[in-house]
Amino acid sequence: MRSVDPEVGRIDHHPGYAVDFVAGLLNPERAVPSIVAGPDGKAAARRYAVYRNNVTVSLIDALAATFPATMRITGVDFFRAMARDHVRATPPNSPLMFEYGYDFAGFIEQYEHARLMPWLADVARLERAWLDAYHAADAKPLMGASLALIPPDQLTDAILAPHPATRVVRSRYSVVAIFAANRGDAPISQIDASAPEDALVTRPGLEVMVRRLPPGGADFVLHLSAGEPLGAAAAAVLAEYPTFDLSANIAGMIDAGVFNEICVGG
């Protein structure tokens, strides 16, 4: 059985043919698959080259849409060259374009030409977390009044379930400041990138919010998100950060919409 693609030509249907066709799309070094033919059986090299270029450009555009701050930092030409290398090394595994790019931050970390920007990968991680929070399931955030209803002697056993949009990104660099400065078009002042920052990403309503967590804040959110009771999570954080303000951090996390459910006991 045969079918005709008006842009590329004819492709014979066979289990191995589709593999050859797709493998060549992201690898310009590969020859045009022999099973691709144009009208009347003529070679379709030019048509396949156009199709190959369109696929690559579409994936680069998807990365540019997901990582605008990363692109502003590097410049468009640098970003698109880096994205092209990533596309060729990491083809998509989902038909949803917004899901493409989960490996991009890891790729940047190993990208030779980005070594002078060691914080760039963490900015990309934060941008990916922002998009994931944006597409996360809707849920009503936990209100402070719900926590106040828990009897004081049971509060340490309370388990706070994270909101589906909650994300934490930890960095040895000033990732929140760099992210915030590069997500818009406003002029950028000089930023000291050497100060470690942990980012909290939430979406309590319709808009995604990014906040810088205080020392110990990321640990606290991660302990609670792992299902640890409030008392155990607090004890673990206070052992490492003795000045951690437990009440202020709980209030701040409730305000940010970090949690959506609370449970006490079995």
C-alpha cells in the first residue's frame, strides 16, 4: 500500500520506512531515504530538504517560545544555533509542542559555547517550571483559615498536599533575579549572578507567580511536598537553618498557593 504526501512525495508503508524517514529529518548528514519519491517516481531530494528544514525550524521556534528569557540572555542567533544542535540531538517524543524541551536545560549545561554563562541552564529550568505550572491541573489553593481549624495538638501531624502547579527550582546562582530581568523588554541593570537563589513557582489563580525563597524555604516546601508531616518537616529545616521563621514561611506559602489540601491523621 502506498500514500502520497504532496510536500515530500511518495512513501511506501513498511515498519522500517517510517523510521528511516523520521531519522533523516533531524540529521542533515543522512542521505534522503531511498523510499521517498516524487511524482512519477522521480527523486524527491529537494522536497525532502524543505520538509526537513520546516521540521527543524518548527522545533526551534517551540524552544524559543518556551525559553524567552534564555534567548534574550544569549541573543537570538546564539539561541537558535544552540537550539538547532539540541533538536538534532534530542528529537521530540510527544505530539504536543509545549512539551518539547524538558532536556534543554541539561543540554545547555553540557553545551561548550555556553560555558561562560554557568547560570544559563538554571534560567532554562525555571522557564520550564513556569510553563509546567501554567499547564498544570486547576485546583483551589489551601486557605489560611483551613489551617487555623486544626487543633494545636494535631498541627504537627498535619500533611499539606502541594498544589499541582507548585514547583521549586534550586540554583547556585541568582536565577530568580536573572529570570525576572529577562522575561520582559525593559532595560536590564547589572546583576550579581553569584548569589544562590531558590525559586518558588506557583499558580494560585490564572497567573503563574515566581518568588525567591528565603534560606531553608526550598527545603521546607520539598519536605512537605514529599508527604512529611508539618512537625517533621519543620524539625528537619530548623536543624539546618536555626533562624528559619516557621510561622512567616507557612503564611507566605499559603499566600502563594503552594498547597491545596490538608490532612490530619489517617
